[in-house]
Amino acid sequence: MFGVNLLKRNLTISGLLLILATLILKFSGLLRDMVLAYYFGDSNEASAYLVAFILPNIFILFFATGMKNSFVPSYILATINNKSEHHFSQIMRVTTIFGLSVTAIGIVFSPIILPRMYPDFNAETIQLTITVATIFFVSITFSAMNSVYEAYLDAESRYSISVFSQTIVITSSILSAILFSQQIGIYAFAYGYLVGAVLSFLMKKFFFIPKNSHTIGGKLDKNEIKPFVMIFIPVGITVMVGQVNLIIDTIFAGQFAEQAVSYLNYAKNIVHFPQAIIGVTIGTIIFPVLSKAVANKDKQQFNRSVEKGLILTLFLILPAIAGMMLLMEELIEIIYQRGAFTAQASSATATVAYFYVGSVLFFSLQNTINKAFYAKQNGHIILRISIFSVFLNIALNFLFIYWLKSYIGIPLASSVMAAVYFGLNIIVYQKTEDRLNWTYLMKSIGKIVLSLALMVAILMLSSTLLKDMHPIVNILSTSIIGAIVYLSSSYILKIDVFSDVVKRFMKRRV
């Protein structure tokens, strides 16, 4: 009962704060893309920036996501054993050393690796890519230390502060681009990111992390660090695999016009926006609950939380995907089409975006399964499937690009790979963990699909009246009509994840 109440409380108070902070973070990320599109459109400079960020971002995500998925359960266990300060300090020290090492290696090897990764780029574009990548590698040391602080805040259920601090980095990039892009070009984004990483670290250290919670200086305790590293490395590498797949996509895109990299990036970011809000938020909220269920050896609460996480994700992500499919061209026109970003670029981006939809659905659901494995410190299991996904992605890219004779094959390959990846994880979860309650899951899925079908039918009928309106009016009207129909039908069908929210709201009013 305690676990159920904890989950509900996390999904209300902390959850609302996290959703708000995540919305701010993701909208700021979308604003950054809008600024990039405005000043640089689908130019070679934009492609150089996007490609340059991918390699450093492998390590940024390695630290950020890997740390959260490893540190939260280990810190909770250390707290139970009255070793939280020692554990926190040791992880911060070894992470700082690791971050400095990655920075040095990245600076040295970027001029060697990047030209070989993108041989079809012209000399000017590849030199620009190398310089921007070097600036990003400098920021990795601060990103590494930030990752420990953000994981600590998540472990303390202070999710919103953790997420909000990340907004500082993006905001700094945006302001730098607006103020200095005319003078230093695309470098403004990279320097802004570096300054933001430093400011984010200083803000957390001096305002949100208790002074007596850890120390950065001091000796390393191998006995404390080794068990954590053995858990962290598989988790971190699993996260890196996602970026490796992105590198594979950009390498294949590099065979076409350099603008193809820009189209893929803009399309992926806008289509994956719901995943960043819904999938990541639910995964973040549910992770401490799963970790505590493991620590308390409460299998029933653990399984129930996983099932609730999957259904809640599906309940929220499906209407978001359907809405995007109906409004894709209008969304891209409103968000990107201005300045250097032409109508032709909007059309190309929209075409790519449709083929990314499958990856949004399955990667959103995968977030909950990932957290279940990580809570039990079984990240090595996902790692094996993730490595397989890299080879699958390469094969699918070859297949679909050969078949379609277009870079459209790249997002299609991502969607098919995501479906296979999620399916394999479910199969392995069933074999290695407790079996899911498929009767409950299929019943809930059936109700959600029925509500979704009704929503789509109504929206398609109303689209004939709305299509000639201004894109903003069309988007707002479609969103309102869709929300009313979907939520009303969900209430009538008694979809439990929605009914629970309604009941809690009614109790608060009484």
C-alpha cells in the first residue's frame, strides 16, 4: 500500500512540477532549433553544427542518462546503509576524472576521426565540423559533473530542479546565437553551450546541493567505486548506442546532399518532442518508485508500476502521435519556416518526419522497460539487445535506401529498428523478470485504441472545415477538438489511468 501511495504522490505533486520543468526544457530545445533554422536554414553551416554535436553528445548522454539510471538505485541503497555522503563523494570524484579524460581525448582525435566519418563533406564544412566538435568536447567535463548532481536531485525526488538546470545550457546557446551569430557564425551555438554547462554546474553546486552532502576532492575508494562502475558502464554504453545509431544515420545521410542531415535533424526533433515530454517524464517519475520496490523486495508493487507506466505512456503518446500525423505540415511551417528556412526545406522536413513516427511510439514505451531493468541493476541485459540494434540499423539503412533510392529510408529504418528493439526487450523481460499481466494490458490497450479511433475519425471529418484556416487556428482547433473527444471517450470507457486522475481531482475538490 505504501508503494502504491508513493507512486500516486509522485505522479501528482512531483510529477506536475517535473512535467512543467520538462515542458520548459523541451520548448527551449525546440526554440534552439527554430533559431538555428532562422539563421542557418539547411545550409552547410547548419549541417556542420549538427554533425559536430553528435560525437560529443555520445559522451554527454553517456554521463547524463547513464548516471541517472545507475546512481539513483545505488544512492538509495547507500542511504539505507547510512553511506550516502561517502558514495556521493566517490562517484563525483571518479566522474570528474573520467570527464577530463574524455575532453582531452576528444580534442586530440576529432581532427582525425571526423574527416573519415564524413568523406563526402567539402573541406570548409569538415573544418567547421572539427572546430565546433572541439568546443563541445571542452564542455564534457562540466557535463559529467552536472550529471552526478542531476542524478542526486532525482534520487531526492527533486526532479524539476534537475530538469530546469538543463534549461540553462540550452538558453545560453540560444542567447549566444541571437547575440553573436552575425559575428562568429555557427560557433555562437557551441560557445553558448559551453558557457551554459559551466553556469548550470555552478548554480546546482552553490544553490541546490547541500554542502555537507559530498566532497569533490579526496582519495578514491576503489571498493566503493568498482561496484558502481560495473553497473554504470553497461547502462552508459546502452545509452551511447542510441547516439551510435544517430551517427550511422548521419553517415548514410552524408551520401546525399549535405542538406539531408538538416532535414533529418529538424524532423527527428519535432516528431520526438512528445517522447521527450511523455516517455522520459513517466520514466523519470517511476524510476525511484521501482528502485524502492526493489530495495523493499516488493515484487507486486514493482510489476504493477511497470504495467501502469506502459499504459500511461500509451494513453498519452498515441493521441499526440495521431495529432502530429494530421498536422505535420502545419507544425513544421509554423515552427521552422522563416528566415533562411524555405518552403522547400519545410516540405522536405515534413516528408522525413512522417517516417520517424514509429520510433517515437516504441522508444517512448521502451523508457519504462529500461527503468525496470535499471532498477534491478540489470542494465547489461539491455546492452546486448542495444548492440544488436546497431547492426540491425545498418542493415535496414542499406535495405531501405537501396529500395527507396532516397534518404527517406533512414527514418523508416529507425522506426522498424525501434519496433524490433522494443519487441525483443519485452520478450527478454518476460523471461528474466516476473511476467506482466497481459490480461490487464490488452484490455487497457483495446480501450485506448478505441478512444483513439473515435478521435481520429472526428478530426478527419472536421479537417475539411479547418484546412483553409490559418495554420495556428487549425492547430489550436484540432488540438481542442481532439482532446475533448479523446478524454470524453476515455472517461466513458473507464480507462483506469485516466479514471484514477479524475477520481483524485474530484476528491481534492470535495
